[in-house]
Amino acid sequence: MTARQITQVFDQYQKARTQFVQTIAELASRPQNIELLQDADVMSLLRPLLLDVVPNVQQTAAVALGRLANHNDDLAEAVVKGDILPQLVHSLANQNKFYKKAATFVLRAVARHSPLLAQKVVDCGALDALVACLEEFDPGVKEAAAWALGYIARHNEELSQAVVDAGAIPLVLLCLQEPELSLKRIAASVLSDISKHSPDLAQTVVDVGAIGHLAPLVLSPDTKLKRQVFSALSQISKHSVDLAERVVEAEVFPAALTSLKDTDEYVQKNAATLVREIVKHTPELAQLIVNAGGVAAIVDFIGETKGNVRLPGIMMLGYVAAHSEVLAMATIVSKGVLQLAEALVDEQEDHIKAATAWALGQMGRHSPEHAKAVAEINVLPKLLLCYLSTDSSEDLQLKVGIDAFFL
């Protein structure tokens, strides 16, 4: 056998491996093929190809595994049981940017399904490798790593703390300052996912200067970035008076109120959520937002939106009204009762009706004058209808009953 013939055998073998992983990666992108691939034990065939001598085969095998793991938790569990994760993590330090993006995609695909699977990703040493990827030059690698860290952190406080302990926050904040919009979006999302779990985690995010870098981005023309920025600021604000004051001091108003009229409903909802999380803490913070025109803006917002999008606006009015007689009257004078009465009729979901009934109760409970102002809008028959309806939940009936007591 000549040298040429021997070389040809190896070339054919390489082409076959390449064609195999490319075909599997393509098939794995279609949900209808997943069960057949699973029955063919495709995981065990892909695993050795992660160590293939040809980089393209390695990368495409990782992409295929990521797509499979992304579909459901059974396939993600199969990746874990196949001892594939340690192999990926070990290879991350030495491979090129294409492999790193593919490998971090697999880690993300596994971690997204449940806290247990995310913990498996952490247990295999992935956090240090992912944090190291945040220092890479290539923005695509940074984005993929940040995305994976976000999926780990979003599950619970313990996993978020593990991400923080790995040193991720300062590097995520640097990603927020990069010019690439997609990287900025993911970075803001990660900060939101970490901040939401506890005051201590939110404080850790604030301590590295996150608010100062997030606040100017509320003016960004990019819709997807604004969604994440308002979400992050909301998650920080919700925990304590001090954190809410820090956000207010960063001068996110009046931009947050202007965003209530944004063309994107997620931007609208997240901006309304930020306002809600700030006003709930103290009468002083509520008064600050009222003075900035916050109640009028929220009343308009409630009138222009439907469903869960308007829910944080409804609750904001309730929180403001709960603080004092003066603030409650401010919500009434701004025609808040009228919009809430309409929401009580328009909305189909019980939890939104219950929140609306609660907010009306906060407006009317302070004095006979407040109760009269609420009753004059003819809201009592609407509340009674909710109370008597056999379809109403126990929570809705309870809140309507409390309203009736106040009014």
C-alpha cells in the first residue's frame, strides 16, 4: 500500500467524522429529531469527538451536544452522567475561541434547566473557567461565558453567591462597558440575575459601581438593552431603602417615567417595576416620585396597557396610597381610581384583579373623604361582582372583602 493510499484512508476518516458531527448538529436543531437521536445513543458517539485531533470536529461536536442539552433536562442530565462537563471545562483553557464559545454553550444549556443541573456545572469547576473566559479578547467568548454565568446565577441565592465568589462581578461590569450591544445586554442581565436574590448580593453588585454604569444606559436607543437595564435597577432597588435611594441618586428619573410610553412592552413593564420597587419603601421616596410626575405617568400607563404589563403600575398606585392620606389623595386626584375601576372590569386574570382591589383599598382606607372619592367612581358594584363571582379566587374575594370594609 502506497503512502498516498494510506493518507487517503485517513482523509476519508476525517471527512466522515466531520460530516457526522455536522449532520448531527443540524439534526439536533430540529425538535422533531431529538427523540430519535436520543434513542440512537448519540451522546456516547459525540463524547470522544470532543477530543478529536481536528479542531472543527471538536467544535461541531460541542455545538451538537449543546443543542441536544438545550432541548430538555433529560438530555442535559445525560450530558452530566456521561462525564462530558469536566472534559469541556478542562479543554476551555487551551482551545481556540470557536471551541470556547461552543463549550460554554453546552455549560449554559445544561445549567438553564434547574438548580440541580446548574450545581452540577458548578461542581465540575466551570465557574473559574467561565470567569477566565470573561477576560478573553474576543467579545463572542465573553458573551457566551457571561450568558452561562447568568443561567447559573438566576436559580437561587447559593448559586449566585458561588458566581460572586468566583470573582465574576467586576469582569461582568467591564463587559457592560464594552462597545458591543449584545455583550452589554448579557452583562446587564447577569447583574439582574445576581441582584434579585438577596440584599447582600445586590449590595455586592452596587459596591463595584454597577449603578453608575447602568443608569446612563436607560437612555440607550437599544430596546433589548433597556429591558435588561431597567430589570437590573429594579432588582437592586427592591431590597432596601438604602439601595432604592442609591438608584434614585443616579438620576434615572425622569427617563424611567418617559420609558413608560416606550413602544416595547417589556421596557414599559420593567420601567414600571422600577418605579414600584422604589415607592414601596418610604413615604419620602414615594413623595419624590409623585413630585416628578410619577403618579400621572403611571395612571396613563395603566390606561394604555393590558394584562401583566400593567400589573406593576397598579401595585405602584397601591404602595403610594398606602403611605399617607396626602399621597393617597394624590393618586385619587390623578384619576387613579378611574383607571383601576376600568382594570377591574377589563382584566381576566384573578391575580391582577386582586392587586387592583388591594390598590383601591389603599386609596380609600384613610378617611371618609378618601372612601367617598373612591366610591363616587361607582367602583363598589364592580367589587361586589368580583366578590360574588364563582370564578373568583379566594385571594380576590378576600381583598374585595377588605375593600368593602374600608369603603
